[in-house]
Amino acid sequence: MSKREHINEKGHFLFGGWDTVELAGRFGTPLYVLSEEKIRERCRAVRSTFLNRWENVFAVYAGKAFLPLAMCKIVQSEGLGLDLVSGGELYTALAAGFPPENTFFHGNGKTKEELRFALSSGVGRIVVDGMSELETLEEEAAAAGKQPAILFRVTPGVDAHTHKYILTGHTGSKFGFPLAGDSLKEAVRRACASERLRLKGFHFHIGSQIFENTSHVMAVEIMTQTMAGFKRELGFVTEELNMGGGYGVEFAPDGETPRIDSFTDAMMRALEEKCRTAGIPRPRVIIEPGRWIVSEAGITLYTVQAMKTIDGIVTYASVDGGMTDNPRPSLYGAKYWAVAAGKMDQEATATVTVAGRCCESGDILIENLKTPPLERGDPLAVLNTGAYTFSMASNYNRLPRPAVVLVSEGKADVIVARQSYEDLLRGEVLPDHLR
Ligand code: LLP
């Protein structure tokens, strides 16, 4: 981040064209702030470097990263589809008026009700995760009189360099059909024979927050061999290959996020070449970026509530949020960076550890942040929090969830209201004998 671009004459941090100190004052903290322009810039980069560069391709945004109604609308207006992974995400997309035919319905533990919901709402593809789901789906499709188009999720057996909790494509993963053994072949055979199911092809997603394209390319090569094998042995021609997401973003202030085409170009070239040598048609390709689209388009504003120095050891700045609005540091050891939003013109002479407010020693948002000296009441902006924060938030310690504000030129709109204490009690019932 170049500092000058983001600082106004008052020495305040600017985000999406807005004075963040003003936003904190107007909407309160903690506050998620998303920049519409930044989201659209990333969607447009997907268009110019992938959709316009290759024929017969499509891109869907992985809604699990961040999916309020407003996000569905932005994604739709940019011409991308949606990757959905639960009835709740599907419900949200439909409520936003998102065209169901442009959605992919994922998940390794879809319930019958969710499959029925997906069938009745006409999702574009159901991505079948395993044999049991295939059986359930066949039954449900027959009962509903539908013929869903499906993909099989495959674990190509590659290890990507990322945290093990967000690694998904290795052998032994809970996701998808393993390539070892015959289960995938059996499933292909069964789907081809079924009057109910229209098998279009395969899906893989090898993990998340990945910086180098080697594992993605390896997965493409393995999948091409697999597709060629099915053509040879079963006469099944793959029409579609969904290559998932996983493209990383840089959290360090001096680092750079890789361009998305550093992945997609390499994967597409490998796919075209391998298909040519294997003598199979290159299938339609779909990608599913989540984090890459929305992470850097978001920040979280907090207010420093208390300072505490333990001599010679550490200085804590405790803020009014923490693992409830951003569980990623405590869950994955994720590293974030923050700026003192009202002190951008001051020297970073202090080192503080930004502590979340939850009753957990592990609720630390950032260790050893270099910052101008902080005081109670200072607004703090944690950067790069657009993905997997709001969507993973909880009410631990009965903390209400922050509001989400969408900023665009001249506008700052609340797209998700801050929860109230009453919201916390919604749905709670006291049984008669406890009244
Ligand atoms: N497609 C599928 C089938 C996925 O499972 C995922 C993410 C994506 C696409 C999008 O991946 P992305 O482009 O965002 O890396 N909560 C974790 C990330 C979990 C990702 C799960 N699947 C985190 O905060 O790092």
C-alpha cells in the first residue's frame, strides 16, 4: 500500500475514498468497511485476464468468503456466477434475485433438504461430493421429477503450500472422490447410466491462500489424464472442468498479491496442451475465486479501548472486537497489518500487540505492530479483512456482530446492520418451568 494515496490532509487513513475516522464516528466500531470499487476492480480483472482471454470459460465468485445480498448484486452485475455451499447461501442468492442457473452448489455434507432446495430452485450445477450423495441426489431428483446437471468433485491428490486447515486437494481430504481406487469410475458409470443425472464433468479445489501455480497446474495435468481415461474406458467425454479457487492475497504491507492470470494462464496452457496430446476436446473451464476478489476490498475499523504495558515484555492495545469478527488469526495463525487511522502522519515509534476482547488468551489480532503511540479512543484499521471474516463471525461472549458498510463514490451505505442485544435473544425461549 503506498501511503500517500491513503492519507488526507488531516492525517487520516482513506479507504475507498472515505476518511475512515469519519466512518468510525458515523457508524460506530467495530465496523467492516467494503469498497465497491475495489470489489468491482477485481471482478473486472477476472474478466479482462481470464474471461476475455480464453474461449468457453466462466468464473464464479466463492460466496463463502463474503455473501451479503449487496455482494450478490455486485457479482451479478459484473457477470460472474456464484459458488454456494449451503441452503443459507442459496437462499441469500435467490433473495438477491441472482440467476440460479449461474450457481454451483457445493458441499460434502449436503442435507436432503438442501438437495431438494437446490433442485427446486434450478441451480446451474450440483457438485456431487461422493457416492452416498450421488445416491441421495438420484432419489431426490426422481421424486422431484428433475434432471440436474452435475459435476463430480475430485481430490486430485496434490499438496499445496498452505495451512493444513485450508488444504483440500490432498489424498485423504474429506472433500470429493479420491482418484485412488474405483469409486470415481463407478460414479461416472452410474451417472452415465442414470436417466435422472446429467453428468457434465469434474471439479477440483486444492486449497486456499496459495501463491504459486505449480500445484494448480499439477492438478490440471492429473485431471486431464483422468478425463482421457474416462473417454477411453467409458466413452465419457468431459464437457466441463471446474478448477476451483485458492488464489492467495498478500497480507504483508510490502508484499504483492499475485495476478490471477499468473494461475489461470498457466492452468489453461497446461490444459490445452495436455488435452491436445491426449486427443480429447478441451472442456469448458470454470474458476471459483473467493478471497482474491474480496479480501483486499475490505477493512475492519476498531477503537482502542485500553492500553496496557507490561514492562520490558509487551504493550497491549485492546480493541472492541477480535476473534468474533475475525477468527482467522486464532484459527490459522493468520497475520494481519493495521494502521492508526487518525495518526497516518505520525512516526511509527511504538510496538504494540493488538488484543481482541474475548475471554481467550489466544484472541490476539496482531502481534508486534509498529505504530505511532496509541491511546484509548484511537481508531485502528485492520487491512485486508474482506474475506472470511464477516462470513465466519460468531457471537462468542455474546458480542453483537458489527455492521457492514459499503462505500462507493460519494456513498456509504449500511448493507448489514449492527446486531443489537435484542438480536442476541432472537429465537431464545424460556421453557415454562424456568419462567
Ligand atoms: N471453491 C471451493 C469448492 C472452495 O471450497 C473454496 C474455498 C473456494 C472455491 C474459494 O477459495 P478461495 O479462492 O477463497 O481461496 N476460511 C478459510 C478459507 C476456506 C476456504 C474454503 N474453500 C480462511 O479464512 O482462510
